[in-house]
Amino acid sequence: MVFPARPFITCCITASLALAMAAPAQAETAQEQRAKKEAQIPKCEKKYGTLAVIEPEKNWWSEYGLGSPAALIKVYVNQSGCFTLLDRGKGMAAAQAERALASGGELRGGSNLGKGQVKAADYVLVPDLVSKNNNAGGNHIGAMLGGLIPGGAGALLGGISLKKKTADVVLTVTDVRSSEQVVMSEGHSTKTDLGWGAGGGFFSGGGFAAGGATGYSDTEVGQVVALAYLQAYTDMVAKFAELPASAKAENAQQAVTMAKPGRMYTSSSPKSAVVRTLDPGMMLYPTGQKDGMLWEVEDELGNKGWVSSVLFQLSK
């Protein structure tokens, strides 16, 4: 039996037309998705701790007519809600001047200004450029913790190309208590990314100038750098979701020093056996376990036991 060919040909033509029409439709959808994509600062439902943003050691931004990258990152931090931002710059200097007036008796009574009120930073962040020099960059910032001054986190070359209109940046985050480098994230941006940022009004509504980040919204090189830092910051926030919830709790307890002679016991009862006697000046390391006034500690020889907290003080 011979079947007519016409229905088969009609079927094939219909299928071919459908495929031909589908390709442009898919391409248009991809273009629409690209057009709708916006550069957005990440948002957090909870804060990951307190953060101090420090300028790199080498001032590379002035030659491009830009404000400090630290000011740009502070805009991102403020708008993201991911950290409690601490001022370790001009605001801190002004606060210290006020405290100097208070200590000199110049301020009115009841000002409630004194010691023990300044929040400690859990993390220090240094924004910089990716370097072609493997020995430069944020790899040596542990030394900056004395006074929160970056040591060796600048001196970078090769992170910005005016000819290619590209920027490669890096954010380095250090745990203040342990000096451990907990996050390093890089960002890359090119001139072709500017449409991505401008499409969502990112540069018009970012508040960069108001935050002191001048030049990042109204110059081409500034916009490229801003988008590179946005990529790095977004990646940084994602990495923080994998870190312990509390930097303070995660780190070891601060060391204590015996102020008076005492004894280390095997348990939290003073009636238990004595591990050893303790002399004034000896340093001990609390484990975090407490039972009333008795704390579990370790000495520098590895002995573990319980000591009355009235006998020691925080090491200085």
C-alpha cells in the first residue's frame, strides 16, 4: 500500500517553521532578561558582626580622580545591612577629641561619656586592587591589627586598565581576635558591564557621592571599578554565610593573669583535689566553662582545672 506524501511533507514544513520561529523568540527572551538584570547591593536579614573598613596603604585612586575605595565599600555595607559599620577614620578621631574633653572635665555633667563604651570590631576589611605581584595585596594584613592600620595591603599595580576599560579588585577580611584572614573575594568588571549597572539606575540611586565615594557614579573608570567592587562584595557576603554566626564566641577566651596566689582544682568544687598552686603573674586561658565564681582554665603547660575568678584579672 502506498501512502500519500503530501501529509508528511506538510508535517515537516510545519515543524521546520515552528523551529525557525522558536529560535528568534528564545534569543529575544535572553535579551530581555539581560536588559532586566540589575546591579544590586546584596541584602541581609541578619548582621554578621561589626566591621571596620580601612583604606589601603597605597593611594592608587587619586590618580583616577576617585574617592577612597573604603568610602565606596561603606556605602555597600550601609545599604546591605549585613554588618554594623564602625568608624575608624575621621569620625573616630572626632569622638576621641570629645573623650579628651570629657577626661579633662570640660564637658557638662551627665554626658554619659567614658570608658568601655566603644564597640569592638569583629572584622577589618581592606579594599584594594588585584596585583600582578603575588607578594602584594591583602595577603599580609595581619600586622595591621595594632591600631587597625593596614600593613602591606596596598602597593598594588595592574588592577585597572584604562586602555581596556577593566578593573580587577580584591576585598580582604581579617578576624580581629585571631588575625586570621577569613575571606578574600575578587571582582572583575569591564566597560561592557556598564549597561548592566545603568539599566537598573544603580549609579543614579547608589548615594555614592553622599557617602564620600566621589567619581564612582559619574566617570567611566569609576563605574567600572564600582561594579567590580560590587561583585567582590556580593561574593564576600555569600562567603560570610558559611562562617560561624558569632566571631566573638568562635574565638578563644581572652587570657587572664593571676592577681593573687591560689589553687587550680580538678572540679568546680573547692573541696576537690588540687591540680597545682598558682602564683601571682601566671597566665591562664579560660575554656569558657563556668560554675558560679569558678572558671575552667588551662595553664601554659597544658594543665586544666578550675580557679576562682576573684583571684585573676584580664591580661593586658
